[in-house]
Amino acid sequence: MGEKKAVALKYRRDKDNAPKVVAKGKGALAERIVQLAREHGVKVVEDENLVEFLIGLEIGEEIPPELYRAVAEILAYVYSATRRGTP
């Protein structure tokens, strides 16, 4: 396993066409992104394959259509976990 990488996505069904990259980083910055997410109650999902694709996107860029399914599965998981109260 190489250097830690993190990408934060934001999606507002009423405003966005697709989830957008709002933060990304490697190493210490990735650790800080994950730390801030957890401190603010944001669900963190680890998916090494997906982060490899997402890290190449620019801040503010929507995810490409070929990633819709993978991201939708994660959003469904997060939504379900949130409704169940899973930390």
C-alpha cells in the first residue's frame, strides 16, 4: 500500500448534476481530510480503486459518468448507515 490518498465529494440532489470533488490530497493532507470528516460526522468510506480515479479530478469538477455507479453505491451505503445510526 502506498501513500494515503483521500477525496471528499459533495452532492446536493436539488442543485448538482453529479457529485463534485470538494477536497483531495495525499499523505498528511489526506490524513487531515479524513480527520476533519470524522470530526464533523461525515461518513468515511475507504475504496482504494475509486480514490485512484477521483484523485485525478480537479476541485469543483463533477465525477465523470463512468464513475456514477461506483459513487452511487457508496452514497447508498452512507445514506443507509446514516439512517441506521452507524458511526
